Amino acid sequence: MPLTLTMTALSVAEVLLWTTLAFLFWKRGFHRRFRATGSYLFVRVLSGSLLLLVLKFESSQWGASHHLGIIYFFGYFAMYVVSAVLLFFVCIEVFRSALAAFPSIAKLAIVIFRWAAVVSAIVSLTSVSYVNRGIFVVADVSYALMRSVSVLELCLLAFLCLTMNALRLSARDMAFGIALGFGVMSASDFVIASWINRVRTANDPVQFVAELLVLAALGIWITYSLLPEPPQRPVLMPANSTIYRWNEIASALGHTGTKVAIQQPANNFFLSDVERVVEKVLARNMNGRESET
């Protein structure tokens, strides 16, 4: 089914915004600081452009004879899975950037985050029904994987919002901007994942709402790419601050320390008691002999 004029305009606008964002991202040098995000942008620009062309010709007679519908189906969900994997690494590098002033907390938080990601992925994938789904199981697995990543994105955004003051993180920092944009985009993924069974065409209102949320996220990222970042300054904190103590505790938890060899005492309690008894008897006998003399 061909796209309506509105959906076509939104899809073209999305591709143009992805391209603009990637250009600004590389121009500002953010790809050196956020490599996974740069890779994610490259995938979205390339896949978005190709998929839009495939979708344009899919409804034509030439497209039907060349099975463009099937190509679009597998290409779309291949992009979806690759994006979900890259988003996991994006969350980790945002963690590292936000906690750069507290490396010990960052290491501990990333370990916890990885285990949470594994548990979330397992729970999401085991909730998928693999019985009598045929080719549509690809869509179910892709949406389940993206839903688990979306939960991590929302948790990351909530964490940054709650700890901004403690971490001395500015709202203008690119790390917070990336998390904010993905928080909005995760809402789009939740909309699609929740209503996917009721979506019949690419012109469905659910697709329209999801597309608007994606455009909103792109608008946030482009705004952050245009605005100047606050200058990077050393974080100065009092020694009795809570976040400083937590950083020291995290450092102690991750520090192996030096090993000390402790010699175990021999099990000679019985012999020691016997020796003490013998010494007492000998001392008593010696005292008795001295008194007789």
C-alpha cells in the first residue's frame, strides 16, 4: 500500500533530519566522545534512505515482481536489531560521560547496568510466543529486544535527572541531551511495540504518532548539536560529601589490595596442655625436695 502524502512528508523529513544531525554531530566532533552514537547515526541515515526508496517502489508492478515488500520487511527489522544492539553501547558511553568525574562509581554502575541489560533482554525474549508465528516471529523478537533497550534508556534518563545536582551535570551537556532524546524515542518504540498487532498498514495512526515522536527526538538532538556546550571544568567537592564517599566506597570494592600470607597455627592444643601439666608436677616435686632439705 502506497504511503499517504502526510506519511511520505514525515518519512522524508525524518531522513533529512537524520542526515542533518549526523552532519552536525561529526562537525562538532561529538563522534570522538560518543563513538557508539556516531555509529548509530550512520546506520539510521543509511538504512532510512534505502528503506524509503524501497517503500516508494514497493507498491508498483516492478516492485512486486522484484519482491521489494519482503526486502523491506527484512531490511527494516535488520536495522531495528542492529539499532537495539548499538543503543546498548550508547547507554554505556553516556554513563561514562556523565560519571567521568567519578570513575570508581562509573565502573561499578556499568557492571550493574550490563547485568540489568542481560536480564531485561532475557525477560523480553522469553515473553515472545514462538509457536505458529512463521515469518512474523522476526518482528516479535525485534520489538521485544527494542522494548528491553527502551526500558534501559528510560532508566538512564531517570538516573541522570535524579542525580544531576550530585554529579554536577549540566542540562546543556551533550550526554544529557542524548539521554533525553532517546527517552523520547523510547516512547515511540513503546507505542509501536504495544500496538503492533493492531497496525495493518504504514499509514496507520499509530505509525503517525510514532513518527512524530521520532521527529521530536531528532529536534532535541539537533538543538543540542547547535547550542554550545558548557566548558569542561574540574569537579570540586568537599571531602565529606556523600557522592565523594560513594566514589571512595566503589573504589574500595573494586580494589584487590595486597595479599598477606597468614600462617595457620598448628593443632597442638593437647600437647601444650600435657606439657603444662608435666611442668607443674616437676615444679611441685622440686619444691617438696627443697622443703625436706
